[in-house]
Amino acid sequence: MARLSRDDDPEPSDRFPAGPLYVPVRPGPSGCAARLFRTPLGGRTAVGFTSERRLTATLGPGQAWIRLAGPALRALAAPLGVTTVTVDPLFTAPPATPLPTPAPVPALRAA
């Protein structure tokens, strides 16, 4: 995790690092929407990063983001049934690419 200054040091019982997180977003019909991801076991999770550097190292420099406090990110994801928030994930899989369309199979002729 990123180093926190003495002023930003969270209490041990806090579930999030102190300060806003860098949250990846995607364009939506009403502005931007937080991107949701999958955990290694397939569960849905919201993701936040403690620095812009960590976000771009993981998701690339073209990833749009907004700043949100941890509790705000959790509240944003909760109505969607997402109860997990992952902070500073170190690995993401590349986006899925569609498979090429198979060539049509010629029809068989009756003998």
C-alpha cells in the first residue's frame, strides 16, 4: 500500500486507507459509472487505488478515474449487490476479446 503521512494515518479499525481513492470509471448514459471487477474466485468487487500511479500501473494510462472516499465507493456499489471493495489490486487480467466468427459449414447433400 502507499505510504501514509502521520496526518493521514487511519485508525486500526478503519476498513479503508485515509483519504479519497482513485476509482476507475467508464462512460455511462448519465455521466460516468464506477467500473466493477471480478475477484479471482468470480465475485464482483468495486476497486479503488491509493494513488494515480498505482491505478495507471494496473489498468493503463488511458483509464479514466474519479476520486471517492472508501465509504462512498462502498455505498455506490451496494445497491448493485457488490459488498466487496478491493484496494490496490496488483493484477488484472486483460479484457476478454471476442472469438472470431467461425466459417459456415457447407450443407450436406443427400445421396
